Amino acid sequence: MVQIIDFVKRQNKEGVEFNALILQGGLEFVKSKESGAWYATLKKTSITSTLNDATCQNLIGQQIPGSVQRVECAPFDLTNKETGEVLTLTHRWVYLKEGETIEEKVIADSKVSMPV
């Protein structure tokens, strides 16, 4: 299950504003590559919507079947807003519907132009 935790306003290439829902996956425990220590984390992603602000606000807290999964992609730079550090990533987090596979998602995404 994933939970809708927020929504944000974004603009498409033509400058038209739309809402994106912020989704959060379940609690995961990950082992640090450097220290070997375990830590808890929650994976997040966003999906575009055609929903207005009031509807998006009302959806916050709702759970949806599916998961947030890591998908490899072309390298891109991401700036940490808190530290200013620029990271080069080769993956992104995507929402998968319950029963959907990463392979199906990659094929579907390759058919449309997806922002990173």
C-alpha cells in the first residue's frame, strides 16, 4: 500500500499549472553500504493528476494498493535543497499499481515523454 501524503503544484512545458500527488510507500529497513548499520526509510514519488486543489487536499491520508519502487534511468543531477550538494542519480522512484511489474512500467514509460 502507498499513502497520499501531500500534493504540489507544477507546470508543464507550455506553462500550464497542474497538481501532482505525493505518494509514500511503506516502511523499509535498509543497510548502509558504508557503515553496515540498518536504518528505517520511506520511499516517495509523485504522480501527475487532473485534480483540483480541494480534491487533492481531501485525498491526503488515503491509502492506495501498490508500491513505490526503484527504476533505473538515464543519469541526471539532483540538488539537495538543504545542503546545496549536487548528486548525480541513475534511478528514480515510481508508483506501481498492485500486480504491475517494473518491466511493464519501464515499457509504458518509454512510450511517453516522462519528466524526471
